[in-house]
Amino acid sequence: MKKRIGYILLLVLVFPLILLGTCNLIIEETARGKTFSSVTDIPGNKVGLVLGTARGLMEGGLNPYYTHRIEATVALYEAGKIQFVLVSGDNGSQYYNEPVTIKKDLVKAGIPENRIFLDYAGFRTLDSVVRARAIFGLDSVTVISQEFHNERAIYLAEKKGLKAIGFNAEDLTGQQGQKVRFREYFARVKVFIDLLLNTQPKFYGEKVEIR
């Protein structure tokens, strides 16, 4: 009896680790060779999809993940590797609007306003990639975020019929980077739950042509 209980306890402890590791491995393998860190190496695409994040940190100051995504987007545009930018992010209230905030900084950095389109309902990565295809009519896209995020987005995109590659914005090291990457393991498990349940974006809406 004690031996059986011991096996059960071991299974309870080991199974979550196996699940996390398996989900992570599947996503990494799917995205292998599809993310790029150099504007010289990355193939061109009509549209770059910037995945939103908060501009500021809770404790004050600029969010480095945000700043690096802006820099990566500008670098792609200036190198001629994208012609348009689709900014997808959370527009949860009148006081919090990621797409508009990102657009302002992209324009300030030199990208023409008429080359930027906004997806106000990119509440999650799933919403962003599904809406890129369903609402904005894209069949291929360059996702712009940090590498770990790009890998997850590429996996979701391909499962939803959108061909995607990723351009890797600079990542963070140290404690802040470790915390984000730790949370990413659980986000990757959620990917498979969402696919299993056929989770849909929070909103769809009228179609928008990017041209």
C-alpha cells in the first residue's frame, strides 16, 4: 500500500515536469529555423506583426521588452524586409491602449503613419495571429517579439493556417528575463489547451485590407 502511494506521489510530481518539457520541445522544434536575429538573414514579408506589451513597468521606467520590439520593428522596416506594420495588442480600457502607444513610438522613430495598421483586439498571442489572418487577410507574416515569444506565435500561427517567421527583438538576461521565461513554460502548455478546446479570439469584427 505504501509502495503504491509512493508511485502515485512520484507520478503527481513528475507528470507536470514531463508535460512542461514536452510542450516546450514541440514548440521549439516547430519554430526551428524560422526565427532570425539579423535583418540580413531574414526573408522579406509584406507585413510585420508586432506583438504588444506594456510600455512601462509597474515599478516605474520603460519596459525593455517594449523598447526592443520598437527597435526591431524599425530595423526591419528600414532594411526593406517589411512594407507595413500591424500592431496587435491590448486595448482593454481608455487608459490602456498598447496599439496606439506603439504606433506613436514607431512614427516617432521614422515609420510613416500610413504604413502602420492597428489591431485593437490582440488581447493574447492567439488572438493576434488568428486575427492577422481572419481580419487582416494575411497568409504570411513576420512576427516581431522576443525569440521565446516568436516561437510560440509561430506554432500557433501555423496551426491556424498562417505562415509565419519571427524576427527576434533583443531579449533580457538576469532576474527579469528568468521570470519571464519561467512563465513562458506555462504559456506553452496553455497553447495546447487552447488548441484542444478550439479557443477563439475575444473579438472578430469587420475585415481590414492592408495596402
